[in-house]
Amino acid sequence: MDYNLKIKKIAIEAAEEAGAELLKRYDKFSRADIKLKSHHEILTAADLAAEKIIITKIKKNFPEHDFLSEEAGHRGLKSDYQWIIDPLDGTTNFSMHNPLWATSIGVAYRGKIVFGVVFAPFLDEIYTAEISKGAKMNNKKIQVSKVGDGKVLNTFCHSSQEKDIKKAIKYHQKQKTEGFDCRQLGSASLELAYVACGRIESIVIPGANSWDVAAGVLLVREARGIVTDFKNEEWSLKSRDMMATNKVVHKQILKVLT
């Protein structure tokens, strides 16, 4: 099998298997079982179970590859390939039985994201993107919206750091009072997927974690959107802040941020 084809196959299988495990635990989950990673972040046994499935599959099929995962951290291997994983993006949503959560897996080659998959099991939606080959939802091509008038829907997220939370609140207030709408859906990977398929026009994230957004960034780019940092420079895995839009509203979002 072609090497790149194998990478795509394993990434999709890993996301689907982890998602299936999460779905089994979803209805039975109790918020009493959560653990606090920080004042603003929670951890569940479901996160760890899904992560184990993904990492085990990567190690079995690509033992020479590096990975970075939200819970397990950085594997630390010297490799051209790095898998960037969020086994359960939207843990708080999951814990309150809100269906907006997903498994996100991005694959980078020499620091550049070349493949991404975001799987939302409860919604039965799987988003995939391959560099220079477009983005898909449930195997159908998708692209960003062309909306740029008063109907613009914006979303936002933030890291757990106080300065990022304050920046996000300020941005939300500005958009909520002067724009059409601005919401926090609670799953950055899904919000990026929503930009990619034209359901919303933008997402802004002060302090974006790469595991939350790696796959989604490629989705937006391959769906003809644009992803930059807050200085309007091309987003990379080393960037701290992130904004993704349908291009039409990009300058407008930048203006609000600055």
C-alpha cells in the first residue's frame, strides 16, 4: 500500500475507533467522575480511553513516528512525521451530554500539516482534508461560505490562561454587540470544520493549542478558507493565536481583534 494512503487509512480508522469508544461511554457518563486539570480544564476517563486507542494504533503501524497528544504529551521521537491528537475535543460538552464534541487527528510532515480528520460520532459526521486535494464531509466535497454581509456567524475559543480568556471575552463582547452573532460552541476542531463546510464564517482562538486545531486548520485551508495568527501571518504549528475564516470576513475580524 502507498505510504501516504496508509497514513490516511490509519488516521481515519483511529478516529473512528476512538469515536466509537467515546460514543459507548457518552450516555452513561456522570459529571461526578470528572477530574480537574486546571481551574478551567477537565479530564475524564473517556479522554484517556480514546487516546490509548489512537496511540496504540499509531505505534503499531508507524513505530518510527512522533506524536503530540493533549493528555499523553509529546512522544519525543526524531521523525519527519508527527501525529497531533486531541482524543476528545469538547470534553466539557461531553460531560454535560451536549453532542458537540469530536476526535481530532492531524498528521504533519516536516512541520506542515498534510492530513487531518475530525470525527463527531454523535452527529455521524467525519471531516477529512488532504493537502492540495480538498476537504470533505462524509466523503462529499465541502467549501467555506461566501457570506460577508450582516448575516455573519462568528465563533470563538481560548486557552485556559487568564490573558487569553480576557482577550476572548473582549472579542466576544465586541462581536456580540456590533456584529450579527458570536458564540462559543466548545469544540475548536468542530468549529473549524463548521467554517470549512460553510455553517459559520469564522473562529478566533487566543492561545490555540495545536492538538485542538491541527486537523481543522487543514480542513479550512483545503475548503478555500484562510487561517492566520492575529498579525495576519500564516498560521503554523508554532503560532500562538489563531483565526480561521471564509476569506470574505477576514479583514473585518482582524479589525475587531486589533
